[in-house]
Amino acid sequence: MKFQRPKGTEDLYNQQVVLYSNIINRLIAVAKKFNYQEIITPVIESAELFLRSIGSTTNIVEKEIYQFLDKGNRMLALRPEGTAGVIRAVVENKLYTNQKQTQKYFYYGTMYRYENPQKGRNREFHQFGVEVLATKSPLLDVEVILLANTMLEELTIKDADLHLNYFGSEVTKKKFNDALLTVLMKEKNKLCADCQKRIEKNPLRVLDCQTCQKLDLNLPLIEQFYSTEEKQYFQELSIALTKLEINFKVDPYLVRGLDYYNGVIFEFMSDSSVLGKSQNTLIGGGRYDNLSQDLGVPYQYPAIGFAFGIERLMLLLEKQPEFNLIQPLDLFVASIYQAGLAEILVLVSNLRKTKYFVDGIFDLFNDKQKSNLIKNLKNCNNLLILEKQGQASLYQLTKEQKVTVSYQSEAELLQKVVKLLG
């Protein structure tokens, strides 16, 4: 029987892994500069966690979540996003005890959604995300957006536009919802079949529908319902972004796809033709001040975060040389005589204890194979061929030079090789 990977999944290997690792490593480096700590949560969680946090009327829960009964008759789910699991971990482990200390976490890993696979969107996909807990401030919101922008700069992505919206409080969000529902009920027959079912449960879902976005519905704007304090909050946020020279566009119909958002929400969108218009969101995030309390914190514990889709970053960066660099080998060792194979093992083992990246092969080479190895060996600075007892040749591939090495013992060979490698 021939086994194949499931639809909507990918094998990453060779250059793809190099690209993936280089992206992740750069994101980690930036996160640590901003004093974020890594958090690791399970891939499987209680399905109820996502039903409560993400929302029962979202596309993720209605159509895309992978859930199943385990052998203990527990309903579990593969995580479709990272935030709910992080908040569950904070609640379960009582990491919220110090209300005055801002907590900053980053995570990365696989997520799962039963979607129609297409470029930049798989059923198993990878995300890198951050979450900041315990503090609510327009300046903190700006710092989180600044972190996202700094990460894009570190990835040399310059064509991403920042789109913002501001929901305000739950009271404001409800007023907007009610006004939206009134208009949508009058226009119900124009809506797609899914949105006709959703509008009474969650009118905001219509704003997230790509089909209904094209309709001219004369919808209300959420800013009509802002309180004085909310206007000041969003104004302070906007001024701080401008001061940091982060350009942005206010998009009154940006809602994101998750019910837990309130306050500021944002997306960085790319104009690159590599992604196309339907998959052009690189980063999505926002504030979710009520989720921690909904999941068990005994008081309001505000939070904000965002996440990258790594597959889309890989599509954008796969032709950028600096993201496809592999750590070159300092030395590769081969032998054309039998006893030299054992010497290879000792030599490479000792060199690895120092600063060198080395490898060797434990099959014999003849003269013809040696010539092909010298010609075709890639991403390696030096090649050492053990030719006979006490004699080897070091080919300095970057300099196109050859050095003969004579030695009386394995220790002397090690000493001379180290000196030549520098």
C-alpha cells in the first residue's frame, strides 16, 4: 500500500526547512528584544475551549474545526488558532496572580482548520503569535503593533499595509450590532445563504463575508456609537502610531474572524501578486479584554495579541537569498583507504567538540569519486581526503587551493586541521 500525506498538509524538507527555520528564528529574535517569553501549549485541547472563546457562529467553529471523541469519551479538538490555548494555560496554571506585571508570551507551531486548500492556506498550517496580558492602554496597543511592524521589517517585507478598526467596549459593540442587525434584516434577501442564517445570531459575521462585502448595503459605522472615552482612546492610539511613522488606514468594516475581539483590531495586508487578494493578510490581531475572565480568571484581565501565517511568509520570501542561507560546513572528510574510515570518526567527533561544523562519509572513495566530490560538494568550505596512513590532502574550496597534510598520529592530524581551518 502506498501512503500519501492527507489533503491540505505538506512535507517540509531540504530548502523549505531552511526557509521555515530562518523565518521563525528571526521572529523569535525580535520577540525576545521586546522581552517576550516563549510559551508552549498542547496541539489538542477540549473542543469546548474553542466553542466558548472563538464563537459558535464563526466559520472556524461552524465549518472548519477538527474535533473528535477520544477513548475516554472526551470531546477534543486540534487547535485552530493559538490564543485560546495560551489563555487556558494562563488560567489553569494561575499565571495571572500579579495584576501589575504585564505578561508577554510568544508561541509558534501547527494549527488545523478543515478548509479548502489553496496557495498560502492549508488544513495543517503554521503560525507564530504573541499575547500580552494584564495591561490595557492605547500605548501598549501601539507597542504591540510596533512589534508586528518590526517583525515585518526584520523579514524585509516592505509592501504590507496596516488596516485598523476599533470596536470600543462590549456596550458599544452591542449597540453597533443592534443597528447593523436592523439594516441587514431589511436587506436579508440580498445576502448569501450563510449570512442569512447568521445575521440574527451574529450580524458582524456579514462584514467578514467576502461575498456580501461586495453588496451596497449602506451599513452603519461603529464610530457612530463611540463614547467620549473611546474616542479619546482611539485618538491617542492614532497619534502614537503617527508619531512612530507607522502608516495606517482605518477600515470601519474590519472585524476579523473571531468573536472574542473588542477594542482595537488590525491586519497587515500585502500587495504582493505572489499571494493574491484572497490570501493577502500576513498578520491579524487585536484586543480581547474579556476572554481571560470568560475562561476562569476571577477578574477582568485585559489582553492583546496577533499571529502570522508562516506559509504566506514562505511564499513571499522563498526567492530571497538571505532567507535560504544554510550554515556552510567548515569541513567534510572522506577516505580512499580502509583504515582511514576509523580516523574520520575520531577526527569529526573531536572537531565537533569545538566551534566547527563538520561531516564525513564512512564509505571508501576511489580517485574518480574523489574528483566528483571535489567538483560537486556544495555549501562546504574545506574537503579533507585521507589518502594513506599518515597523509591527507586538504582542499580549500573557497580559495581553490590544496594543502598536503602529513601526520604521525590522530592527535597531530587534529592539531594540523584545526590550524588550517583557523
